[in-house]
Amino acid sequence: MASQEPKPSDAELVRAVRAGDREAYGRLADRYLASVYAAAIRITCNAAAAEDVAQDTFLRAYQRLDLYDMKHPFRNWLLKIATNLALNQLRSRRRERLLHERVAADEMRNGHSPVAEAAPPSRSQWQQWLGQLDESQRAAIVLFHFHEMPYAEIAQVLEMPLNTVRTLLHRGRRRLREIMGSPPMLENGSWNVAIQNG
Amino acid sequence: MECRDTERLIDAYLDRELPAETASKLEAHLSACQPCRRQYGSLVGFLTKPEPIAVPAGLAERIAAAIESPEALTADRDVRLFEAGVSENGRHARHALNAAGLAREDDSAKAHVPGWHGQARRPKAGGFARGADRAALHRWLPWAVAAAACLAFFLIGWFSSRVSQKPEQQIAVNSDTSSAPDAPEPIIVSPLVLASWAQAVAMGGPAIPLVPVVQAAATEAAVAASFERPLLPSPRQPTSREVPPPVMELPQELLIIPHVSRALGV
């Protein structure tokens, strides 16, 4: 009977990567890719953006592995990077959307018909729910409920006092309850009155 | 447990701060009480039993490729965001990736990405992703600017040294004329001082310490050479009885290299 090799710990793999073993980093990435991608897609609510965040997270972690403090779990370090990148992604998307809307408005004013946009990808129900929260509320809820990160680490990631994190969580949950009890929202942000009426 | 207890405890339950026994009672109540389930069931289910999320196929390979070749990441990302309707930058990036043979639609390119343990895809010769061009530009731009500044200030120094040799500004080093009371006073300003000063003003200080030093040596050498050369003939040729023009000495106090040499004890 072939003896099963014990799974190396994160710390052992990190030490191996620091010693130049790139394959060890592949094993770390395989181990945490699902967590990182799940956090990214829940915060960005967009699959393409989440893929970018996951790619950037692993690339940045690889390039800055020397900065990782082995006293903390490697998974939480990755989630910190992913959350910051996802929040940055949301901010830049917001800026880009505003710019796009301004250009479309100018084109309409000048008599041009706006360029037809690609239809946005369909969103699942949880994406619609989370998508209506503030970015910080969403990040706090995702890290606390879906990735079981403690308050103190969430406070570090979001660079906020611990009590603010608690408040974000409570307000976010209250908002979620309101959203879940409301009629579904359409992609363009308007309420689906037709469904509600009948 | 009653319904009002649920309302009171639900936040603590979701914060995972309830004792296990109280949490089980709350869960039992939620599953038995329809009004409470209607009010809190969706939220509790969503937060405590989240929908599993599948990792997209090929993401691990793309991450491996990004680690092998981070330059290709930007263009690849632009294409994907464009396809998803998130970004407009992807049109150009798609062309760049096609040119580089890295387009995601190209299955033959994918075949070169066996995953973490193999050789990741690399750009073909002759073409490169837009992100790579941008990265190379960012890498070399500061050096190009520094070299251009160095050249410009050297030329300023050289030009000012040439100006000091113009016949009308030339010091007539003739025993007769130099002793004349109306002879112009020689004004010697090291071009180094002028150029270094201009550089300091323009760049907020010398960017690279080596630049002014090299520049100093070059400009001072130019000035020294101009003094060692026989000066242009004065309008009146000296007669054979006149004393030949003496070689002027450089005013050492205006130059920097002697000070540096003294400071270094050379």
C-alpha cells in the first residue's frame, strides 16, 4: 500500500517559494484560488472583474511574498489583498461608468445615437442583493460571513476602527433584510413594478 | 423561545456571539415559526449557507501565465473586461494580443499553457502586447530623460565656453593693450556654474549626483582647452620687438574641480 504523503503546511510552502520553488506557489494558489475568487466576485458582483482581481491577487502576493508575516494565516493575507483590489476595481469602474454616461449624454445632445452597449451579464439573485449594498458594507459582510474573518482583521483590511466594522455589518444586514423583503430590482436599477402589480 | 427573542438575538446569532445552546434554540424556533422564517429565513440562509461559487475554467492557468509573464496581463485583462462590457480599453488590447499570438480564443495558444508545472505562454517574436510596450516605456523613460538632460546641459556648457572665445569678447592678451587703462576687464565665469545652476532650477536639484560631476569635468576641460589654445589674433599683429602674448592662467577659485581635489586630498 502506497503511503500517503502529508500535506505541507502553508508556512512550509511559503518557505519553499521564498527559496525559489515556483511549483510550491502553484500549490498555494490551488489551495486558495476558490476562496479568493469567491471573495472577489461577491465584492465586485462581476465575474470578469473578479477574475482580474484573483489574477492580480496571486501575482501581487507572489511578487511581495517577502512582506508576508508568517504569524498570520496565509489565506487571510490573500483575502486582504483581494479585498483591497476588489474595492479599487469597484471605484475605477464607477469612474469609468460615470465617464461613459457623460459621453453618451453628450452624443445624445449632439444628435448622435449612442453606440449600442453590450448587454450586461445576467446576475444571480445573490449578486443583485449584494450589489445594492455600499462597498464597505458589502466587503465587511463578505469577509465576516462568507470567509469567517475576525472583526480585527476586517478592521485592518478596510482601515477602519473595529466598532465601525461592527456598525457596517449591522447596517448591511438590516439593508439586506429590506432588500430581500422588497420586489426584485431590474438591471437598470428600477423596481419591477409590473411584477409587483401583477 | 418566542418571536420577540428572535428579533432581540438575531444580530448576536449572526455575529456568532450566542452561546451554542441559545443558538440551537433560535435555529429551532426559526425552522418552526413561519412568521419568523418569513422575516429572517432568507437573510439567515443567505449568510450562513452561501451559494457555492465555481472557479471559472482556465483561471488557474491564466494566473500561472501572469506570474510567468506579468506584462501580458494588462492586455488580457482589457480584452476580458471589454467582453464583459466593463471596460472600453479592450479593442486595442485584443489587436495587441492577436498580434502577439496570445488571444484567448486561439486554442493553439492555450495548448502552450499546461498549467502551473509547465512552461507558460510567451509572446512570439516580432509582436508584443500593448502592456509590455507600456512597461518597457516606463522602465526606460527616466533614463532617457536623464540622458537628454545631461546632454542638454553639456551642450549649454560647451556653447557658453565657445561664446567666451568670440573675438569681440576675447581678452586681448597683449602686453601693450593689457597695460592700457581702457582695456576690458576679463570676466571669466565657469560654464559649470551656469549649467549646474540652470539644472538645479529646472529639475529642483540634480537628479543624479553623477551628472553634475561629469558635466563639471567636461565643461572645465573645455574652458581649460580654450585657455591653452593660442587666442585669436588681435586686430594689430605684434611686431617682432613686442613680447609674445603670455599664456593666461585659469582662475582656480572659480572652478570646482580644484576644490574637490583639495577636499579629497588628491
